[in-house]
Amino acid sequence: MTAAGEVISDFITDQLETVRARRSSLENRGITVVTSSGVLVTLQFAFASTLYKSSSDPGLSTKILVAISGIFFLAAAVAGVLSNVPRRIFHMNPQSLSEQVSDAFWDAPDVEARKAVAAIRLQVLTSLDEATARKGRVVLIAFGLEIAAIACLASSVIITVFAA
């Protein structure tokens, strides 16, 4: 392989490692959204329980905001789970290597083998990068939903405090 070919092959391999690390990070962030939404919805239930045990009526706007925040927390948790759903990505088919282990190809110059391996890695990289970008969008949506839920819950607390 030429020097340029080696550089390109190494670059593709490095990019594969980077995208795999990014994908793993996004999956961990998705789990974090699920966990934090669970904790925050527990606090929401405690707040709602306190509201309904108090002698005064919390008011319609507070009830609506608490309900909406619960829906947003649920949606955020679902999005967090969806960010960890396995996606279909291109993987090299091991049967496609049967030609490369034939006698005709086995003794060929290594330039052809390196080029074939780099092409396969590039296909995997393209597929993995697209799947990772989708995961990133789902995680971003999950965080947005969680922020919306927190805003609704905080608003209901503020309304309750000032109404008292």
C-alpha cells in the first residue's frame, strides 16, 4: 500500500473508534435521563401528595402543570430508553471473506487486501455514524423533554407558593 493509502486506512480506523466511543457515551447519557427522570418524578409525586393533603385547593393551573410535568418525565424516560435500542448498522458479512481466503487472492499483493479492508471499514463507519447521529437526536429530545418537565414542575411550585 502506498503511504497515502496507509494514512487513509489509519484515519478510517481512528474515526471508527471515535464514533464507537461517541455512541457509547450517548447510550450512557440516555440511561442518565431515565435515572434522573425517575428520581424527579418521585419528587413530583411527593409534591403532589403534599398538595392534595393540604387543606387548601391547589388550583387548576397547578394541577395541570403537575400533570404535564409527569407526561414530560415519562416521555423523557421513554426517549432515554429508545436511545439504547439497538439500531441496524452495516457489519461486514463474514461469508464475504470466503473469496479473500481463496488461493487466487491469498498470494496477491497486500495492497489489494488493505484497500478491501479499508473499503469495508468505511462502509461500517458510514453506517455507524448515521446510527450514532440518530441516537444523538433522541438523547437531545430526551434532555429537552426532561427540561420541559422540570420547568412545569417548578412553575407549579411557584404558583403554589405565591397562591398561599
